[in-house]
Amino acid sequence: MARIDTLAKYREFLAAGYTEQQAEVAINALKEAEDVTMGDLVTKAELKLEISEVKREIREDFLVLRQEFRGLRWLTISFGSAIIGCLLLPIKEFILAYLTK
């Protein structure tokens, strides 16, 4: 972005009938506004860096979630097997008792 040519603007203000003091105040206001605006801008390189950092953080979070899910899946399978075992034991005993009569 091009910077404001303050000398040219100063001359324009004087030509428009501003006093020197008024022109200087106006130029200072323009400079402040430009500095604020320029301070808010980012370069493509800065934006790319920020995007890559966010992508890295998302990948790391995803890997953590994947590990937690694997652990949860193992836990679910373990508990499921235990519950099925508890349900099948009485059935097994009933069948064995029926067969041994």
C-alpha cells in the first residue's frame, strides 16, 4: 500500500485556503490514521505462517483425540466382553445342569 505524500497534501490544503497551522493539524491527523491502518495490515508471508501454525495445532489436537478414541474403544470392547461373559455364565450353567440330568 502506498504511503500518503504528506507534502503534496500539505500544499493542497494551503491551496484550498487552510492556514499553515490548519494544514499541519490535518496532515498529522492523516499520518495517525495511516499509521493505525498500516499497523493493522499483515503480509502474505505473515498470514501463511499463521495459517500453517493453526493447521499444525489442529493436527496435534486431532492426533490426541485419535489416541483418546483408541483408548475408549479398547475400554468399550473390554467392558462389552465382561458384560457378555457375565450374561453367558448363567446360560452356560443352565445348559450344563440340563445336560447332566
